[in-house]
Amino acid sequence: GCSSATMSLLMKLTAPLARAYKARVGKQLASYGLKLDDVVTPTPDVMAALKKLTPEQMSDRNKRIKRAIDLQLKKTYLAEDVQALQKPFEGYLDYKKEKALMHEKLTYQ
């Protein structure tokens, strides 16, 4: 394995790249009015978390996805002032908790 000094150096070197990548992803999501949780891969954990959303949360999610599809089909983006209001990394799915619960079920059955 890697020593902790090597890992620390690696983290320092990759941190600026990670920040730049996150900023780019955030801008792309905001341009369509999406949140990261709207586009996460639908694993069993994610699907379980989706089932626990309130009707309002599910409606908001569906509206964002439909708006993004509409914008993409029209080859356009949200207005800049609307993009600025978006919070693409504000999560609403608790799929990490679901993953832990599913693991616990499988382990202790």
C-alpha cells in the first residue's frame, strides 16, 4: 500500500483538480437546473432512498428533470440569473444511509 506521506502528497496534488472538476460539474448541473442527486446512478440504495421522499420532494425532482430534458431538446440553458440561484450540491437523497441499512439487513439476517 501507499504510505501516509505519499497519500498526503497525492491529496495535495489532486485537490485543485478535484475543486475544478466539482466547479465544472456544478456549473453544468445549474445550467439545466438540476441537483447532483437528480442524476445519480439508480442503484438499489438510491431507489430505496427515492421511495422515502415526500410527494412534494418527488414532484420537485420530476419537475427539475422534465425542465432539464426540455432545455436540452431546445438546445438552450436556464437564464444566467436563474442559474446563479441553483444549488446543485444541495442533496435530498439519503442513499448512503440506505446502503448502510441494506448492508446491516444482509449481515444480520
